[in-house]
Amino acid sequence: MKEETRKDISYNPKAIEHKWQEKWEADKLYRSVIDESKPKHYALTMLPYPSGDLHIGHWYAMTPSDARARFMRMRGYNVLFPMGFDAFGLPAENAAIKEGIHPMKRTYENIERMRKQMKTMGAMFDWEREAVSSDPEYYKWTEWFFIQLYKAGLAYRKLSAVDWCPKDNTTLAREQVIGEDRRCERCGTPVVKKELEQWFFRATKYADELLNFDGLDWPERVKTLQTNWINRSEGASVIFKTESGDEIEIFTTRPDTLWGATFMVFSPEHPLVDKVTTPENKAAVEAYQAQAARQSDIEREAVDKEKTGVFTGGYAINPVNNERIPIWVADYVLMSYGTGAIMAVPAHDERDFAFAKKYGLPIVEVIRPEGQEEAGELQEAYIGEGVMVNSGPFNGTKVNTEKGRKNPGISAVIDWLEEKGIGKESVNYRYRDWLISRQRYWGAPIPMIHCDVHGWNPVPEDQLPVMLPEDVEWKPTGESPLKLHPTWKNTTCPVCGEPATRETDTMDTFMCSSWYHLRYLSPHYDKGPFDEAEYNYWMPVDTYTGGIEHATMHLLYTRFFHKALRDAGIVEGNEPMMQLRNQGMVLGEDNEKMSKSRGNVIAPDVLVDRYGADTVRAYIMFFARWEMGAPWDSQGIEGSARWIRRIWVLFTDPSTTAQDASDSSGSASAEVKRTLRRKAHQTLRKVTHDFENFEFNTIVSSLMELLNEMYKAREAGAVGSPEWNEAQDIYLRMLAPVAPHIAEELWTNHLGKPYSIHQQQWPKFDEEAAKEDVIELPVQINGKVRDRITVPAEAGEEEIKAAALASETVRKYLDGKEPKKVIVAHKRLVSIVI
RNA sequence: GCCGAAGUGGCGGAAUAGGCAGACGCGCACGACUCAAAAUCGUGUUCCCUACGGGAAUGAGGGUUCGAUUCCCUCCUUCGGCACCA
């Protein structure tokens, strides 16, 4: 060992990292198998899309997650920490159109490159569980799940105006249209509306359940985003009638204002518009409809736009008072929310007020602030609390600002509506059903067959997977090659056996990622989507880590998916992922988002080559609060590199190692050794706490502090003492999750301890050792620190007080007088008021 | 407009059952080693002042308290989400 120490005198990550990675792999050190004797821990980090190269963001997401998984393993858990690829998707296909490279070829080449890059992280991924969503053995089950949802009545086909990305040539789910200007989540192109028949999942069926986060340890932020996205609103649905007797259902959150409904407004696309429009208004209404259809959603939905509309000439009957009220058409009413028709109560709704003022429609006050006389002409809509007036049987009923049943006025009116049979309590959501059809090739085929006689039927399950044909051509128009393929879509009807055609659309890739955590359990299992035994042992996911950008997409889809599978009897439990933590984003050194066009991209490969993976891992954990993220700093990483080198030096320098230091062994004072041991255990307590709480930056800084302390102890001659040996032992165990290679090298080759450090237990914390013997307390006089006193750690309040008052400085300030007040903040500080 | 998060040295960030603000690191300065440089090691590093000593300071202002980065109120800035949602 001595010779080896001399040989490897300077830290050389290249020499040690690859060596250990190979040995760990050969020894299957990170293979996770069912072990009933240990508690399990399923740690999951979001799988990457195989875009080409691993970037620093992947490292930022994955290596702290890996460190924590390693920590859990050392704490005695049987940890599963798998990795895979979300391999279907548009970029590969767009590249195929542009460059003529088949997306399959390109995807698998990228996967190979990224897998290789990932292996340089030294993460504890169990590669035998790798799952790739574009493998037929994977997407067979994605298709199978579609059929299960279809059978459960959760998949349906509907003609509707859907969002279409003209650049990517496909429809998008509502969640994938982002921002005020309604852009495609992938490519940033503004989307347009298109009338298409498409497949949907009935996610809205689970809206209420998705609002319930009981038992989930998820960030408030994500829960809020999902709650706002679903946007539940309570109210009533009420049936109005046209003069010819057609029913018009409306949704309102303010049934208490029904008596103030002085007109109705239809969305331009409302099906009854044509019928209620009188001949003399027909031209104007049609012109308005045509104009609305031409306008983009962005123009239409601009909030500050002045309201426009036209009168249809038709009238409706307000069912609560049988008033005859005019029906207008206006584009501020959206067909996509509620029923596409509203009752307008100008006195108590700002939008209706503005519209009524503009077109001279009547305004009837029905809620009045309590104790106030009739206000005369209203200057603005009144939204506050008050009592109902001009409301027939409800005059005098109190109304507050609560929603739904919590509001006495609303509650009373709902009861009355239900009794009379003209309306009922109702809940509305912004949340929409999940549109999953994509007019693209590189995705899991939707396993449905259309027959002219028998309509749509699923592909028989024994014929799965519906394989993607490989002999396909791309047209520059971007049209799906599945549609253009000469034979692929031809098949037979599963009901009658006559010629029929396949669905040529593929599934949204979020479908693939909704269940990948299940495929990891048994990626090559062919009797089902997962092996039951694996499921029973590992699920649910205990800790899930990934970016916040998926709050209302992936994270909502996967919750819906799990609930749907639960109801289909495929999985158990209400939630797939119990604990969620989001990491922030690494920005470029210019404090901007990293992008090739800005030229501020940090390549992890270059860093690994220069510093070694351990340093990159350490710096990633150290340089920012994990959930916040921060700009990269090329100078800053030098600090972490220095720290790792200093560890190396301390553990390998011949003057430090026990066997070479026998002359100085034990020469340190008891005080030095006591201090070293105390610091080691205090650090252990801190690091343990911080790992539990994902506070990676302070883990590294605590380890830096302890190292500095160990250097001091070395100077004071502590090397070779039991305290020194213990500190070394604890140090490497704590270091192992952060910097697994150097920890292994020092542990196994320099300290000669049993391989592998990654199979060791987390060190045992000794409360007694961490305890302070004496404590120093600041003494404040009138809120300012004037002195410090030193007292035994176990000193009581009286003793501390006496010591403080005995201090010379304090006596000087007191000048013989009695203090007004002496406060001893236990073991923290003494505060004296004069 | 509504909802949410965040504002601490030159920089990244520590510290919140209310208790020494600036841990740890970067950078910078000075020193040691060196012919010299790099590396390394050591010391210092919030700001202001007649500097032994004192004062101010955690986006701004106010409040509660012996004591506030931490709690409360008002406001400012930045970022994120939603938005004519009936």
C-alpha cells in the first residue's frame, strides 16, 4: 500500500473514475433486486428525451438525485434508481424531414451517446432496468394501455376545434399551448384552431380527485399550479328557453343574481345562433360570426379589447321571473368554456356592465349593500356583499362574497331552482379532456381500426403491438408518413373481418411518460406491462425529482393515468408518486437561459474531462440552492476542485496516513481530539439532516468545514489517534454519495477498508460526542452586543444570568444601577435592558 | 387584473419554534515558497467615520418585541403561472 500511495501522489480523476465505474458495473453493485428483508425506496428522476448530448441541466437534475438515492441506500434502504429514455417525439422526426435521417436511427444513436455520457456521472442507475419508450416491447404496452382506457370508457373520439401547430403539423393538448400568445410548447410557433375529429382521454372525470393532494409530499407551488389549471368553480346550471321553446343551458357562479339577468349572450359558434336569429338580423349576425372565425384566439381573447356584439333579434325567457330578454351574440363568450351561452347580469358583472352600457341594454340592480338606499344609475358593476333586492321571493336575503354553498344567497337560490326544476347545483372546470392524437409518425400508434360498418374498434390485444413501418418517406409538407404509406393502414375489421383501415395518428408522447415508472419495474416482461411481484415490492415511487415545467403537463397526466389504471384494476393506490421535489435551472454565465444561439452553453463532458466527475457533482450540489438554480460560474468550480484535491491530499499525504505518522500519533492534546470528534459528529448530524431535506449546497459546505477542521487537527498532531481514524471513516462515508469515485478510492485503496464503500452503512451519530462542553453567549445591552461570556454547556438560567451580570463590561454599562430586565434566551444569548 | 415565488457583501449563497447577519466558496488584496510564474499555503476582505473605539446595514417605509433577514401592515422590483372562465 505504501508504494501505491507514493505512485498516486497527486489526484488524478481520470485514473480512478473510469476504473471504479467499470468495476462497479462488473460487480453489479447497483443492481436492484427485490429484497423483502429491507425497506424499499423507489427514487425516480425524470427521464430525458434523447436530444443528442447530455447537457449540464441533466447533470443538475440527476446527480443530486443520485446522491440522495445513495444516501438512502447507505441508510439501509433497498433503493431502486432507474433510468431510461423518452424516445418518441417530434424533434427526431422534424430532423428526418430536414436531413433525411430516419428518426429511429437518429434516436438510437443519440441514446447510445447519452447513455455513455451518463455513465461518466458515476450514478447508481440500474441499467438492467433501462426502458426506452420507442422500443416495440415498450410501446406494445403503451398501446395496450390505450385499449384498457378505451374499454373503461375513458377514451373517445370527438369532432372539435383543437389547437394545431402549423410548424410541427400536429394537434396539441391544451396544456401544450403556452402563454398569452398561445404558442406551441415545443417549438414556440403560435397555434391555430382546426376542426378535427380526434381521440381524447376523459381526464375531466377525475378533476375533483386531481384537486385532492392528501398524503402527497409535493411542493405547494406544484399543487397550486395544478389547482389553478383545473380551476374548479362552483355555481349552478340554469335552463333558459327561447321563445320557440328551445332550451338554453347556462352556467353561472352567481345564481343569486338571476333576477338581474337582462339579456343573454351566445358565443358566435353557439348552435342555436342560427335558429334564434330573425331574418332582418341575419346578415349582421352572419357577418359577425365570419369575422370572429377569422380572428385568431389571441385577438379574440385580449382582455383589454373593447367588447363587441350584435343583436340576433331573438328573445329568451328568464325562468325565474318570466321576463322576455334579448339574445345577443358576442365573442367575449367562449364556446370552449361552460355551455357557450351566458346570462348577462350587467349590474353585477364588469363585462356584462361594459357590454350593456355600450349597447344601451337595461341594468337592474339585484344586490344592494346593506342599509343603503337605491343608488340610482350604477356607475360600475357591484361585486361586493349585500342583500338581494328586485328578486321576488328572495328580497332581503343576505349575500356575501363566498362562492357556492358557503354563500347564503347562492345556497338559497340553488335550493329553490332545484325545487322548481329549472336549474341545479353545478360545478365547472377549465380543465379539458386530454387530446392525445398526433398527426405524426414517430410515436406509439393508436391501436384502433375503423370499419365502415362497425365503426371504431380496438386492435385485438394478441395482435399488439401495432408496429411502426420502417419503410417510410417524409414529405416536406410534414404530413404523416403513416397516412402516406401504401399498405400499412390496410387491415381487417376485428368484428367482421372485412377490409378496414387503421388509425394513422400516433399518441402524444406524454402518454409514454405517464407510465414509464411502471416499465422500469420489469422492462423486458412480456406477459403484461409490468411484473406483478416487482410492482408489489417497489411501488409507489417514494421520491420523484424533476423540473417544475411539467407541473400541469406530465405531472398531471401521470396522476390522471394512475387513477384511470386504478379504476381499471391494473394498479393500486391513489397516487403514483408520494414525494416530489423540483430542481431549479442552471443559467449561463451571462445569467441568461442557456442556448446554442447565445453561445452560453456549458458542456458537462468538457468539465468532466478537465476536473473529473466528482468535482462536477460536488460543484453542482454546492453552487446553488437546488430548487432555485443559479447562473453557472466557471471560476466557482475551481473551489470545488480545490476541495476535492484537498481531500485527496489529506488522505494520501504520507505524513497523514496512520502508519506513517506513528511518531506524531497521540501527540495532540485531549482538547484537540475532543474538538475533532465533536466537529465530525456535528457535521454528521447536519449532513444527515440536509440529505433528508434535499439541501445539497450545505452538505458540501459542511464537509468543507470539517475538512478544514481536520487540517487543523493534523497540524496539532491528531493523526493516528482513534478520534482521527474515526473522523476519516465518517468523512469518507459522508463523502461517498457526493463524490463516489474518490470516496471509493480513498476508502478501499488508501485506508484499506472493505470494498465497496457504497455497500457500507451510513455512520452512526453520537449525540454525546456532538455536545458542546462550554458555550459562548453574546450579551446584549439594550439590544446591542457589548460582551461575550463563556459558561459550561449545562449551565442553568440563573448561572448564566449571574455570569452576565458579573461581566466587567456589563457592570460598566450598568454603572451601579439595577437592570430593568434580564432575559436569558436559552443557550443562545443574554439580553439586558437598562 | 388574479394567484404564487423571490429580493441578504463585488459574486453564488449561509443563518428563520424571533436570539452573535454574512457560514462555506468564488473573486480581490497582502504575505510565504520561487530566479520568476503557475500551483500551494497563510492573513485579510459588508459599508461609513476624527478607526484605540463607534455607527449603519438583509429591496423601501411603518408596526409588534428586550431583541426582527425571520412575524404583521403598506409599497417597490424581478421571475413564474392563469387570464373576457361567466
